[in-house]
Amino acid sequence: MSLVVQKFGGTSLGDMERIARAAGHVMTALGSGHRVVVVVSAMAGETDRLVALAKAAGGDPESAEHDAIVASGEQVSAGLLALMLRDTGVPARSFHGWQVPLITDSSHSRARVLRIGPDALGACMEAGGVPVVTGFQGVTDDGRITTLGRGGSDLSAVTLAARLDAERCDIFTDVDGVFTCDPRIVAKAHKLDMITYEEMLELASQGAKVLHARSVAVAMNHRVRLQVLSSFTGAPGTMVVDEDEVVEQQVVSAIAYSKDDAKITMIGLPDRPGVAAALFGPLSDAGINVDMIVQNISPDGESTDLTFTVAESDLGQALAVLAESNRDLGASDIVPDSSVAKVSVVGVGMRSHAGVAGRMFATLADRGINIQLISTSEIKISVLIAEDYLELALRSLHSAYGLDATD
Amino acid sequence: MSLVVQKFGGTSLGDMERIARAAGHVMTALGSGHRVVVVVSAMAGETDRLVALAKAAGGDPESAEHDAIVASGEQVSAGLLALMLRDTGVPARSFHGWQVPLITDSSHSRARVLRIGPDALGACMEAGGVPVVTGFQGVTDDGRITTLGRGGSDLSAVTLAARLDAERCDIFTDVDGVFTCDPRIVAKAHKLDMITYEEMLELASQGAKVLHARSVAVAMNHRVRLQVLSSFTGAPGTMVVDEDEVVEQQVVSAIAYSKDDAKITMIGLPDRPGVAAALFGPLSDAGINVDMIVQNISPDGESTDLTFTVAESDLGQALAVLAESNRDLGASDIVPDSSVAKVSVVGVGMRSHAGVAGRMFATLADRGINIQLISTSEIKISVLIAEDYLELALRSLHSAYGLDATD
């Protein structure tokens, strides 16, 4: 019998009515002849409440106690969904991370899954039961509770689906699926029926919130068929699948954006070997990721300007690190700018189509939007622009790449 | 090094300030050179909230899922207290029931402790740490979470104290200790410095809320020295100890009361052998405890009246069972009465002093209070009276037995 993993996010479990609706989706899948493993997030708002409590108690977010506190949220939602299912005659039972067990390393608040013991879930299903697993959490080999960080429940679901050879992993959420662009900004955006792992991974990495990159990467590596769909409508969502399953490919499938970046320009850096290492080494040591980088041509052969982006939340720390490094480097000025946005067009069709970047640059130029930085991968082009132009840029590009809904 | 178990109730952990105060009590004990094991209840109100959620999801309170949900409350408070202690440099860590492990049977919502593995707590303390154990909960041999029922956190604390050979088990709560009577009713009631296990067990059984009878019984059986004290003042509370430790014994140590009883009178029952069994057998089968019983003298040798009490919460079910039994028994009427209260005077001194019962009856008669039922044990006399006279009865008896505070 085929197995489906169903994961329900916090908004899909926000109150009793919503939990009942989630139970309905489980029963539909059972009615279709599937075995089902359920993975749950905490009820909406609950994790934030617990994090605030732990913080008020002076808790380092990376401590074992923080995780033990925060992990209680999924215990409650798993129990409630199991009770609702039992109430309708489905022999469900909750499994906490340690009961599965889902073994992780001991990096609290961002633990990595090491392995999953499939026996307990298998025995439950053999006996006709439906396991309801607490997402977001695991346990170390020496029995401490861990959490997996942002997007952790999706990661639990995908990892379980891979381990159990599930036919599909359904991610139930509060949107209808993956859209060509954020419909709150681009009214003509439409839901995609299918998207490839590679595209979804790029979109998630470039700011799309619907799935986290970690979960997509695990799904891609293990070829887990992911579906993102709405728990409110239950209508078919977006399938995230292998490239060869997508019949008709667009050159550009979707457009992502991020307002969480900040730009830093080092002015008048000496133009000699070793400068980049002296600049980026200390940032890396401080745990700060640098994303886009451009170095200007050196007009006099002696000094140059270097521009790059970091996460906006890292900006303060990055400037402190750079000020320290600059004692030796001698740039004449360090100029930060948080009023920037990154726009990324993504599509596997780029591999076989020329002119995608050209159309992007021409479209933005037509609207008078200056491009500050560019970075590309095989299936993605990202540009950094002034944040004020973000909505205009997204709508213009959405039209230019033929993504506007036709109905 | 001597070991102290410190248990904090829900009101003692109601907010961050109170949790900080609890942490202070732990540090005081550490500063006195004790090793400390902490046991916590859920934050005030939290268990009620979780029970309501489980109930809304259709959960049978005796189900495994109910327990898995409700047990999350202590996880949070244990983590928060551990974080607060760590924040002040004390290497504390939380232990959930399954991490101790505290093994119970599988009677969910009222599980019995089977055994405790002392190794994990011992290792924590060997390394200089302070274990903060979630009260109220355990785990079955096959890894399901259980809860211990009312007073469960006290029971966890006392059981751990017994297992670990603790020098003392401190029950921190929101009152100063065990009083001669409820000070909200009897203004002249005063805190007792000491009380014997036997007296405390009777008081708890007869309605005193400060400790549950189960916990006192375990403490008595294992000779665990219990202290009930306030987490707000930190002043010495009441020690519950062996009889030979109490130097100066009062004839009556304290007076308890209960408004949770209901009286049932069976009128015109046939006075023949087997009637009591036919009456009380079905009640017992239905899980209904009968407390006080009195059978009137049969004036005609043919029929009699039988009066007894049950818990008020069982009254409806009891009447249904009795109506069924009465088809064969043929009592002419079954009269329930919920407007009753039970008053119990308790003291080990009764063993060696005559006249205690006589003083009780005389005192109540002087105030015109009619005694409906009487039951006695070696160290206790209980009477059932009309509920309207409860306060008057308590104040009168408190004076009559010389318990009024002299300052």
C-alpha cells in the first residue's frame, strides 16, 4: 500500500475547527487507500509564545533548555490532532521526536537529522494506525530534545517521507501553492501546477517563503515528490518534482524577491592580491554570509571599489568586523545601504535559452530602474535594485517573461 | 553530602518573577551545602488550559493522548526554571519524566509509579548539576507518557525523595504551612511547626487541600521528612514527621472540613442479612466510594433506615445505581442531601486521652448544631452536619480544643 506523508503548518492547526479540517484531509487520504504519516507544527503563535518565555528566563536560544521548552508546542498539536482522528474512529497516536526516534546532532535550535528509526512508525501502521509526528524536533543520542530551526517541521516531513519511501509528501499550508510571484504584489501572479526541485531550491534561497531551502534540498536529494497545497481549500496545489516530469517548460518559471539584504561598499581599497581574502575571511569567521559581490575596474591600477551584500540582520556586526579589518586595508570609506531589494528570475529553461538576462536588463532599463549588482547561476539571475522600485520591477518582469495570468 | 528535594507548585511558578524566586530558594539550599533535586508543577493555569484543549478535541481524559498533551505544561516550567538557574551560574538541567525515567503503569491520567531509575539524576548531580524534574508525569515501559492525577507533582517529589534517600522534601506552595484550621474561616487558626504523618494523612483524607493523601502516604511509608512552606516568604513551614519527633503533643492538632460530600438515606429497607452487600456492592462496582455509614436501629425488626455519604460529584451516578438495586431491595424512598459538611478533628493525642469525642458532641450541642453522622478512627472523629453551620462549628471546636492562637 502506498504511503503519503501529510504535514500541517501552524495556521492549518490554529484552532479546533482547523484541526478538524486537517483531520478531514487525513481521512480523505486514508479513504483513497493510502497509508498516512502525519507531521505537525505547533498551533499558530504557540512557538513564538514559548520562545518569548524562554527568552524572558534568560535562555540562550542555542541551549538544550530552550529546545526542551519550545518543543512542547508540537506535543500539544500532535495530541490534539490524534484525539480528533480517534474521535472519528481513526486509530491515530502521537509520536514525539524521541519516540520515533528522530536522532539529531546536538546543535540545539538548528540541529541536523542524523537518522530515523522507522520501526515504531512501521509497527503503528502495521497495526492499522496513523502516526502523528511532532515536527521541528528530534532527540540526541544521549536523550536531550533538539529543534531543527526555521522550517523544521517541513524538514521533519520531507526527511520522514524519504526514510519511509513515501509516494508523496503533502505540505498543507495557508496558500494555494507556489506562485509565479508574490500575489500580494503582482495581482496577475498565478499558481504553478508543477515546478522542478532546482527551481524551487533557487526560489526558496532567493526569498520565497512558501518552503525552506533545506527541506527542498532534502526532497531533491532523495527524489521525494513534494506537494504544496492549501489546508483550507484542499484543492490540488503545486507539485515539486524532477525536471523530466515537467512537460511544458517556461524559460522563466517564477520571480522571487528579498528585502532582507543590505549592501556595503568599500571605497578606495588598494587593488592588490590578498585584499578580498583579508576582507571576507574575517566576515566568514564571524558567521556572516556574503551573497552578491562586484568589484569595479580599477581606473588607476592602484585602488578600487568593492560592493557586496550581507543579510540585513548581520549589517551591524559586519560593519564592526570591516572597521577592524580596514585598519590594515585602508579603504577610504565604508558605505552601508539597507534600502535595497533583490529580485531573482528563476527557470530551468534558461539553460537552453539565450537572452533571458538581456530581457531582464532591458525591462528594468525601460522603467528607469538602475541595477546595482548582478549575480547569476545556471537557472537564476538576481539583481539588486533600490527598494523603492521593487513592486514596479516585479510587475514589469512578470509581464516581460509572459507569466501574467491570461484569465 | 545531604540531598534535599524541592518541589514548586503552579502558583510558585506563575510568572517570571515567581520563577526567579523559586530559583532563589534552590540557590539558598545549594549555599547551605545541600545537593538539590527540583520538582516542578506546570505554571499556574497551564494544566487547566491544556485539559480544556484536549477536551475540546474530544479527548477521553484517560487516553494516552490526553496525557501527552497535558504533560507538556511541566516541560515548559522545568525548562524555564533550569534556564533561570543557569543564568545565575547554577548548572541546572531539566529532566522530563521519560528522561529520569520515572516508570509508571499505563493507567493514563492516574498512573501509579512502578520504579525510578536513579542513574541519570545521580550522574547529573555527580557532575555538580541540579536536576529540574517535571512533576506529575512519567512514562510506561513501552514509552508512552503518563500523568499521575491530582497532587501528582507532590507525589513525584516525595517518590523521588524516597528513592534518592533525601534528607528532606520541601513542598513550596502559596501558604505558610499546615494550619490548625482553614485561616480563611477561623481567624485564630495558626501554623503548626510540626505534625505527624498519621495526622497529616487524616487531614488530607478529610478535606485539607495543602497536601494530597497519596503523597503523605508515600512519605509515611518511606519516612521522608516533608516540609510544607511558602515560596513567597521562604520562612520555615510545617514539618511532617514521625510521631516520636513531636515533643509536645496536643490532643487535637488540627480540624479539617469538606463540603464535597453528599448524604443519601434509604428509608424502609428490609432489615435482613445481605442487604448492605446488595446495596454497596453495585456502588463499589461503579467506582463510587462510600464514606460514612450509619444504620438505624430497626424499631419493628422488619425494616430500617440506612444513611451514608458519597462524594458530591458521584451523587447522580450513585442515585442511578441505587434506583437499579432498589428494584430488588424495596426501600420505600431514597433521599439525597447535598447541603452537608463534614468536620473532622484529628490528633494522635486521642490515643491516650479520653473525652475527645464527648467534648466535640457537647460543643456542637451547645451551639444547637445537630450531628447527622459520626465516624471515627484511632486519631480522628468526623461528624456530618448541615452545611449552614460549618463556620460556626469550626470556630467553636477550634476554641474548645485550645487551638486558638494566643498572640
